[in-house]
Amino acid sequence: QVQLVESGGGLVQAGGSLRLSCIASGRDFSRYDMGWFRQAPGKEREFVAAVTWSGGKTDYSASVKGRFAIDRDITKNTVYLQMNSLKPEDTAVYYCTSFRGPPYNPTSVDYWGQGTQVTVSS
């Protein structure tokens, strides 16, 4: 059974930081690009960041570029999202994903995690 399990969400003040983790299990994820999406109340799910299976390339949405960083540890089957300089508009449920390949949009996702809530207070 394939599973993506996120952790690390919570409540933080604006300007603060959080580090999300996603542990993957159930198949060999070392050959799959991985990433994060988020969904705020009343809004569509949006792409946040992705990292290639080798870890050599990353991609970010314009809204988080320069503030967030994605990386992965293949030996631990874990993907991380370091979120710095958080803003109230970053408040959302964050979902870990694996991709069939680029482009990194919802139709190229083959597995979703259950999500972890991030709330940024002003």
C-alpha cells in the first residue's frame, strides 16, 4: 500500500518558519519526482514546489520562491519543505505528492498525502 504521510504543520506567527516532512512508503520513490501542493479555504489546490528524483533540480511557484526550499533524503524516503518568512497568505493545508513526471500540475500527480495544516497568524 502506497502512503505519503506529512508532518510538521502547525501555528506560527508571520515571519516565522516551519519545516514539513513527508515519509513515503509502499514503493520505490527514489525514481519519482516529489513535491508539495497547498489548498487554502475557498481556493483551488495550487502547486508549491517540486524536486526531481535525483534531487538535482527544484521548481517553485512564484509566490514561495526565495522563501521556501524543498529537498529530499532518498535513504529515508523523505521529502522536506522548509518554509521561511511565512505570511498569513501561506495559510493552507499542505499536501505531499509524487509525480509521474513534469509538468508539475494536479494531473501529473499519482499519489497524494492526507495533508497537514499550516496556519500563519498576523
